[in-house]
Amino acid sequence: MKTVKHEIKLERSVKIILCIFAVGVFLNAFATPIAKELFGTKDANAYGEGPIHRITLCNGFGGGCGYTG
């Protein structure tokens, strides 16, 4: 049985870009304080950033209408 080998040669710049992506994914996966500082990630929460608007959906058949929270 014959074995077929394929070799892929990448340019140096492509290897550097792939390494940067790999490091970025690695840092993002562990969410270290260094990664948060480098990439500027912040907690996504809605409180404290402005007014909260409550929307009321009314039933067209005369059923319940109003905020119940």
C-alpha cells in the first residue's frame, strides 16, 4: 500500500499571523486579566449605563395588558 504525503509550505508572514490568532484565541479562552487589558473586554451588563425602558405588550383581544415585573 502506498502512502501519499502532502507538504504545505507557508510564507513567514502567514505563520506569524496564524501564531497571533492562536495566542489571541488562547488568551480569550482563559480570560486572564492580561487578555482583558490587551483586548479591552468588559462585562456586558445593562445596569448603570443609562435609563431602562420597559415595553408593554398588549393582547389585541382585550386580554392582559401591562407590566408585571
